[in-house]
Amino acid sequence: MTYAATKLAFGTNIDPTNLLNYANQSKPTYILKDNTGNNAITNQKATLGRVLFYDKNLSTNNTISCGSCHKQNFAFSDTALVSNGVEGGLTVRHSMRLINTRFAKENKFFWNERAASLEIQTTMPIQDHLEMGFSGLSGRGNMSTLLAKLSKINYYNELFKFVYGDTIVTESRLQESLAQFVRSIQSFDSKYDVGRAQVRNDNDAFPNFTTIENTGKNLFLTPPVFNASGLRITGGVGCNGCHNAPEFDIDPNSRNNGIIGIVGSNNIELNDTRAPSLRDLTKTDGTVNSRMMHTGVFNSLRAVMGHYNTIPANPRNTNLDARLKPNNVGQQLNLTTDETDAVIAFIKTLAGTSVYVDKKWGNPFLTP
């Protein structure tokens, strides 16, 4: 089989006869969580997923792709408060980072966990009226319209034939391939990983860490001890209770963290309880990749620490995580400046490098 259309569209970015490695990437022995399920990554399907992820043909007016809101150079997030959609539409929540989505216990996706799996999640933005537009509303096409559109594109005829043995484009095949590509995006080359590989467990001092980084790690891992008024009197900060090392994924049983706002509204939303891995919140130079929380309300780690330092009781928030309201009152960590600096220093050690530049996660439509 020849791949003339694929070569014309992607040049040397994609070579079906010499695929990039998605299926057999190495990972540290201490990384044990994996939500792949029955959709094991293959080089063929992840390659198709990469094309789909970056293809603006997946929007009604050919202006928006998944990669428009999840940008490789920002750890697959967006620096904007909310992201642009078709015809002036805007997303209603801040774009979530897509680092290490595979290595988590949580199987549900979106901030409010409305997608029961990553596979289901992948085509929901495509069908969102504000995002990629194939909603079937106001005269716009629906998913069937998109499938017919893609089936007429020559490089998809070649790629689907290559991957599935025929040229039939279905939603389940889009979901399967997109989910494989997203799960392939991994980051395990951080300063944290260098140190973790040299010790027995996370509680040991990391030999490559500075004193402040090891102090921050201990504060992150150690639960706080509160008095009856919710004031921390000893112990650490307890971040690990919800963001479990070494994957730093979110505990699936977590409730909300006190951020209950809605972008552009005075209303509240109580069920935004998911979070991405804490890995690559920053780049190695400490630069924050994007705003944080589903509202994008914070643009610095210091502001995030300030939020967790004092969480006042809010009678409107009936879904605050119990770990943030000791003795049923909002926590007061009473952090010192040194403690805040130490935790921030530790979080910065979770920054990798290859995820921002590795060709296999880059836009295949760009000139090689």
C-alpha cells in the first residue's frame, strides 16, 4: 500500500513504515497506577490519534483542534483563562493539563467527572456547541456529519486502512485512537524522578535535592495535626492525602477543594472534584505552565498555597473535602513563609523536559 496522501499532509512527521514509539515507552518501577483498561496503546492507533488530536477538520469551521486548547509547550494546557472555540465560542472551564492521564486511579474525566472514561471524553468536546461545534444545534452538523467529512479526506482513508484494515470512520474508532494518544503523553524525567530512583521510598531524603526541596517534600507528604478550631499545631501540609506520590494523581474519592466558582458567573458549582497530576505544573525554570483550578483563578503556586493555607467555612459549599475541614471547620494551616517556599520548591521538582519537545506528541501538520 502507498501513503501518498499521508506523505503530502505530514511529510516526514508520520511514516507508517517507521512509526514512533508509543506502545513501549519505559516508565519507572515505582509507577504502579494505570487506567488503560481494555484499550492498550499501539503505535498504529496512537499515531492515528495524534493526527486526530491536531486536526482542525474535527471542528465545524476547521479552526479548532484538541491541540488548540491542549498545547504541548504548556504541558498540554492553555495559558488563556478559558479557551477559544468555534465562531467566537469559549470553553466554560480552564483547559486541564493532559500529563500522565494514564497513570492515575481516576477513570472519570473532565473537572466534574461527567465522562465515565477517557474514551467517552475524547469526542464530547467535538460535539460541544461552544468548543468544536458538531452539536446538531442551530443548523450545525452532528457526529454523523463529522464522520462523513473525515471519510472524504484522503489521508484518513490511508490511515484508517493502515490501522483498522478498512476506511470506515466511526466514533468508537475516534475515541479509541484519541484516548491512546492522550494516554501515551507521559513525563518521568524530572528532578523528582532522578531522586526517587535512588531511594527506597518517598520518605527517604533524596540525594539530589536541596535542603529546601527535601523539607518541602516532607511537608507535602506528612499529614497535618489540627486542634479543635481547625488550626494546624504540628505535622506537615498533607497535600499527599489527595495528590498521591509518586504519580501525584488525584484521589478518586476527593470532593471539591473550596474552589466552587464558575467562570463569568456569580453562581457556584460544587462537583468539580477531578484534577490533573501535579507533575509539570511548572517548567524546570519554575515558570508556571498555565493558570490553575477549573476556574483558572490562580496563576502562581504561591497563590495556590495561600488558598490551602486558609479555607474558611462556607455554608454554600456542601461538598468540601473532609480533609480540608478538620473538626468540621475550614482548615488553617498557619504556614510560615519558609514552609510555603519549601513546598513550592518541591512541586517545581516535578517538572520534566521531554514532554514539551518530543516529536511523537507534536503537531504532525507542522512543517518538519
